[in-house]
Amino acid sequence: MPLDSNVMSLGAGYLYTAPVGSVEPANLTDPWDAAWKKIGYTEDGHTFNYELTVEGIVVAEVTGPVRSETTERSIMVEFAMAEITATNLVRAMNGGTAVTGSGIVTVEPPTLTTSPTNVMLGWESFATVANGVEERIIWRKCVQGKAFGISRKKPPAYATIPVAFQVLESASGAPFKHIFDDSRA
């Protein structure tokens, strides 16, 4: 493979969220469906983690494994939301209620008996090509699973809501789809 700096990915891009089952963009030029909402600024972009656990099958006649089996797949999307809003707080808690009143919005967490709200996540690169953006990722079913704390410090530090969404197996197909511009084949 040639050394090609044009296929390096630069920049944080934009993160989106939508209800599970929302219409996915099929390519790099289709607009995001109205169900998809931008999450807003993040502290450092996002990190997409993909991990397989592979176990060796060992028999008595040899010292090493004779084959291997995948026993677990873990997919995570982690980021720290830099916009402290009622909507982002509800996202971080996997639900709850945000009620707009007379000049205020109040947020209450979900009850302990409430099932977490699964969501879809999407990402789109900043970089563009002639017909659209260079990359998109759609994670089809996610649940936020990180304990979070909101630290308030003197500037230039700012408060964030750190989250880690576990990507769950989806009945509608693969757990995620990564779309590249064809220059990245």
C-alpha cells in the first residue's frame, strides 16, 4: 500500500443521536434524517473502541491451542459532551424527564425500575470530498454505561458530561456500519 497522507483522518467531526430504528444515511451525500440530532461540542472528539475476546481451544495431545473461538465482542463509543444541557443530561442518564417551565428546564433522573433508553449514534467527518463527506459511522443500538461526574473548575477549564456508549447487538443487522469515500478502499 502506498504512503498516502490524503487518506489520513483529521478532526473530530460531528456526533449525532437518534431513536433506535431511525432511517440511516445510505451513503456520504444523503442528509441525516430529521430524527437525527447533533449532540454538540465535545471535549476531545470521540473514541471508537472495538475488542474481540478470542479463546484458544486446548487439547491434551499438544501444548498450544488447536483452534480458537470468539467468545465476546465489545464495542464502545466514548466522548465528553461539552454542552451542559438538559437534553445531554438526559442522554447521559439513559432517560429521565426534562420539563420546560416558566423560563426554566428541570431534569429528573429515570426511576430505578425504568429500562434504559437505547439510542442510535452517528458520526460524520469534518473533511469533505467532491460528493460529500469522507466518512460516516452509524452505531445501530447503544446504551450509555459510564458513571459520570460533572467537574466545575476555574477557566479555562470547563464542565463536561463524560459518556461511554456500549454498542449492543442489533436485530436489524450488524451493530454498526462504517461508510468511506471510495478513495479509501
